[in-house]
Amino acid sequence: MSREDQIELEGEVTEVLAGGKFRVKTDNGLMVLAHLSGKMRRYKIKVVLGDRVTVAVSPYDPTRGRIIYRAR
């Protein structure tokens, strides 16, 4: 799937899970199970509980996604 097909949603990290996964509640009320994208891992960007993040989700399964940006 290309980047153009992904849907980007804004949300807040509500739970930090084992294995580098996070539960994110988006602004429209959807709960997404997300992991960090490769560039965020590469540059060691930390995500903690309560952070505002942007999540890229697939149109086929909007309950799973990747955290691609952490707002400052």
C-alpha cells in the first residue's frame, strides 16, 4: 500500500503497551492500536502517555496503524 492510500488521523496516546505498541484515541472517537514508524524509531523519538500524535491507518483496517508524527 502506498502512502497516498493511507488515512492520517490526529489523536492522543491513552495507553502504552508491551512490544512498542500504543493505544491511540483519535479525535473522531476511534481507538487505534499503533506502533512507531521506522523513522521515529531510527531517530529515537519517544512517545509517552498523553502525547498528541498523527496516526496513519489503512482504509481496509482502521483499527491498526503507525504513529508517524508526535506533536511538540
